[in-house]
Amino acid sequence: MIAKRKTTAKPVKAAAKSAAKTASKPSAAKRTGRTATKAAAKPARKPAMQLNVIKPSVNNLSVRIFARAAKLDVEEKDVYGATRTPDFLKRNPAHLTPMLEEKGLPRGALWESCAIMQYLSNKHGLEKFYPKNPARRAMIDSAMFYLIGTLYPYVARATYPALRFPQYPGEVGHAELEAHHKSAAQKAAMDAIAEPLDVFRSFYLSDKPFIGGAQPSIADIRLAATLEFLEVVDYKLPKWARDYMAAMEKKLGKAYSEPAADVRGYIAYVRSQAA
Ligand SMILES: N[C@@H](CCC(=O)N[C@@H](CS)C(=O)NCC(=O)O)C(=O)O
């Protein structure tokens, strides 16, 4: 979560803007994937969908990778710092990104990264990323729910302080407490990551290269993108996880590395500031 409360400090905004400038050169392309090339030839046609994004975020990174990997006709709009404006809140009262806008949607807008990837896979028949077979699909859904509900909260609590993102009300990191309380909470979250992470290895991946099998699924995209944040706290990923992330990037190529550069650039920026 970025730019969420008053404490969302200007440094975050400045850092994100700076990171966007330095790290997101490829993302300046108005469209994603194949369409970007086509856009040069046919600049007048309006893309079918708009994806509102905040570039240093891994929630956003998931859908940005997916849109490119699936070669969808999506135009990205950077809404950093604009998610609480009256106009945005009218369209999306949850003020969350990524947010897809498309005429076919009942309310015109859709947020939640996994729901967006599910919707687009269903709509475009992208079985490769989201199998139709109910049992196989259930495993992808389970992996994504488990990530959002269990792994991600630990990752957020462990990394948001270093990322300079605001934390959630009610959490130690958000409360007016002395620094040692906050660092103890951050360490506890960091320690807690190992267990759910290993569930991805032992259960969802099992002996397959990806949760999706031979091909990365939307759950794989969501997992690899999430793990990108751990770099900011020097989290020592186990070898299988490092190999898995490398395999994801190799398989998806630029569709992965281009938007990942924004997150990595932001992490490099905050780390340089801390140093
Ligand atoms: N569970 C959501 C999380 C989305 C989320 O937290 N988005 C943050 C960026 S990381 C955001 O847009 N925050 C802006 C705001 O709340 O104003 C997802 O997976 O899409």
C-alpha cells in the first residue's frame, strides 16, 4: 500500500517519482507487450482497457507482468499520488491499485490484482495462465488466496518500513511506539515468512517447475512479484526460491524484467538513501 495515509510522507512520493524516472524507462511506452510495437504504427487507436498503476508496488507488478506476458491491449496510467482525489475515489472508493477500467465491467472498474488476472484470463480464454479444469484452477486460486491472506501480510510488515510505505492501522509499525518495538515487530514478521514460503515449495510447486505446471500461471506471477520486495531487507531466500524466480524471469523474459525494473529501481533508491 502506498500513499495511503497522511503519514505517507513526501519522501515516499519523491522517492517513487525519482525511481519511476530512473528505473522505468521502458514503462514509458504507453502500451504493453506486442501492442507497444503496434502502437508505433497505429498511434490513433484507443486501447481497450486502462490499467491504473503505482509502479514501485508488487501488487501492481503482478498485473503489469501478466498484461505483458499475455500480450493484452492495455494502456497503463501512472496514478502515483492520485488515488485519493475525488475523481479517482468516485471511480474506485477503495483507492487501490492496480485498477483496471473497461467498459464491459458492471461498475467500469476492477481492483485486486488476482481478481484482475482472473478476469482477464477468463475473458480472453487464457487457459495457459489460468486453467479451466476445476481441480487445477482450484490450486491456482488456493495459492493466490494463501498468498494474499497469509504470506503477503508478513512480507508487508517485514518490508514496508524499509520501503518507507505506511503500515496498516492497528499494527505495531503504524503505532506511536519506540523504535525498538517496531524493529522487534518487523523481525517477527521477517521470521514468520519462512513457513508459508516453504508451503509454496512443498505443496503448490511440489516437483513441478511452476505452480501452473510446466508454464507459469497467474499464481506464479503473483508469487514471484511478491518475493521481489524481500530484497529491500536482505532476506535470504532459500535456493529453491532464487532458482524459481530466475526461472520465472527466464520464461517470461521482458514481460517480467521490464516492469520489475521499476520495483527494483525503487528498492535501489531507498537503499541508497538509507546508506
Ligand atoms: N490486495 C490488493 C492490494 C492493493 C494495494 O494495497 N495497493 C496499494 C499499492 S501497493 C495502493 O494502491 N495504495 C494506494 C492507496 O491506498 O491510496 C491487490 O493485490 O491488488
